[in-house]
Amino acid sequence: MAAIKFINISFAYGDKKILENFSLDVEDSQIMCLLGPSGCGKTTLMRCLLGLNKPSTGEIYVGDRCVFSREKRINIPPERRGIGVVFQDYAVWPHMTVLENVCYPMKKHGLSRDEIDSKARYALEQVRMSDYAPYLPSQLSGGQQQRVAIARALVSSDEVIVMDEPITNLDAKLREEMLIEIRQIQKNIGTTILYITHDQEASLQLCDKMAIMDSEGKLTQIGTDEDIILRPASRFVFEFIGVSNFFRLSRINDTWCFHDNNSITYTDSVPDKYNSRVDMGVRPNDIIFDDSSSVRGVVKRSVFLGSEYNMFIDFDGQEVRVQRSTFDDGVGSVKEGSEVGLKFLNPVFYNAKEA
């Protein structure tokens, strides 16, 4: 298997800079999810890796092989980079059978007919599509077509595969199944996968590590899902990953108060480095109901989701989202219109954001 390394990659469309001195390492046999808002440069970076875009600076390595270097004037053609690709729209040939679709990439590389057939059938076996070898794509479901696309990527390279939003077009149940399939295939073969997405839930289920890009194409944090959720490196990461609530706290006469309202006080501690205003971030599942709390709100809407309740609380004119487990004591008795006391667990603090 092979690692992937981007070193100081820059790319622009005309005067618009998309990436500037961007560096990232994807470890051998790892699933790295590259996550960021639309337009941040994720797909541009993927196209640079594949050889479809030519960066203005930097180097790209696949394993020990340099596939691009501006300084060394290296630019390996896309078909010789040995990278499998799975696109969002499957991109399977409608006039070819499943087997022919998987065989197609290998025909360009001068392999014998027997070797092509053997590798294609092995790849179909890995994605549990052997029985569908003679079928046309029109006879397959969306999930089956995506498995064909993965098999085709595997015959292109069982070392490195790039997946660009590969499950976006599938329904919720199929998305869940495909994430399990991708994880199992990677476990069986050990392929290094760079998974490009803005789907946070898919990233958390699938990845070994996540790399978070901001809207300007900057890498803001790399880490495991626990690192990203529990130890966000910046306010952007905290807001981008998962659902968040933010509260403005102001220090009035040595007392921290909500919303510049000295009648609603925050009684827990605020880090010493903040002395006037601060924004406090809290996850919806880190807000609990506490009758003894002086912070009061009114339940405006409660949605039962089976395993949890999703509640929207009016707190001093601010809508606060609270998620509580169905099994929490008394949570089922909290009805719309009820007044509740709020207690905040595991808050994070950031410099107050300008309005």
C-alpha cells in the first residue's frame, strides 16, 4: 500500500486562489476524510492528486514516487499515477456489462486477457458483485452501481483510491450500507483511501482520521473523530462539526452574565484569560435540565426521534437546541410550553465574535 503526501500545493483559477501552500500527509493503509464546506478546495486538491489540475507550486508523492513537482518539472500523466477513483455519480458505462466496466481500465495497460479477467472477477468478489458480472448498469440499484465503481477503482489500484462524495446520491439506508462496505473492503485489502466529502456523519463513521479545511482552503485540524469532536482546535471546527450552541457572556461587576443581561448570571467558571466578553460553545447533548438552575427557558418545540428527543428552547430570545436521550429520567414529561432550568456541561470558550 502507499501513503499520500502533499507538500506546499498552490492552485488558482485565474486570479482566484483556491489552495495556497497546502500540505497534508495521508498514512499508508489509512482512510483519511478530507472535510470542509462547499468551495473550500477539496475537489481541486483531489484533481491535483489525480493529475487533472497542475499546481503552481509544491510536490505530490504517492508512496515513494513523486508524481508531481513544480521545481523538479515532474508531472506524471493521470493514467500512470496508479490511483483508483470513485466519483459521486458512479460514472459506469451504461452500454457495458458489470464485468466489462471493471475490465475497461486494465485494457489500456497491456495486460493479458486472462489476467484482466482474473483481476476483474477478484475485484467484483471483494465488493460482493460476482453474481452480477453479466448485468448492465440499468439493471442495478444505485448501491450496486457504486460497488461496481469501487471494483473498477480497485483494479486501477489496490494501493490508493480517491473517493469524491461517493454516497451522496444514495438514500439513507444505502448510504449506511455503503459506508460499511467501504470500511470492510479497506480492512480486507489495506488500501489507502482519501475520502472527499462535506458529509460529517459519513466522516465520523468511516475515517481513521479527519482533515478539516475552512472556507479559505486552509487546513485547520487533523485528528481522530474523538480529537475533532472533543478537542476542536478552533471555533470554526467546533461550529462546522456537529451541531452547536453559542452564548455571549459579558463580565459585569465581576459577574459573568448572558447577553449583557445582568439578571441572568453564569455561575460556573470562565477561563482567567477572558476578562470582558467571551463566546461559550456547548453541544446540544451537553445541555441538561436542572430545576435548581437560575438559567431558565421555555420549550418551544420537541421532536421525538426514537432514541432521543430534539428540543428547541427559547432562552432570553435565543433559540437553544437540546438533545436528550429517551432514557433520561423525566425527559418524556417535558412538554412544549414547559419552563425548564438549563445546565451547561463541557463548555468551550472563544474570543467574542464580532457581530
